[in-house]
Amino acid sequence: MTNVFDADAAFGLMCQVEVGDGPDTAIFVAPIAELAFGLHPIARDIANYRRSRALARVADSA
């Protein structure tokens, strides 16, 4: 993960992931809530963020 930025209410927190080295490096940008962190220490914080985003979407649609 090389960058994290806020895409506001539309997409929330986004992250940039670079895979590979040199000229063949692939760059992906994805919502941080959609990535799997397994047993990484940040996983609990991401799960809480994912829940808060889901609750906000439900509240906005009501």
C-alpha cells in the first residue's frame, strides 16, 4: 500500500496498492473497506470502519 486518501462520502477511504517493480509495476486503487487484512493489527479498525460506512449508507437511504 503506497497511498491512502479520502474520497469523501462517495467512496470513503481509498488506498493505492502497487504490485511489482520497475516499468511493469501495476497500480490499483480500491476502497480500503474492500481489502482483506487477515490477522494484521489494523484489521479490527478496518472492520469497524466498514461497519460505520454501512450504517451511514442505511441511514442515508432511509
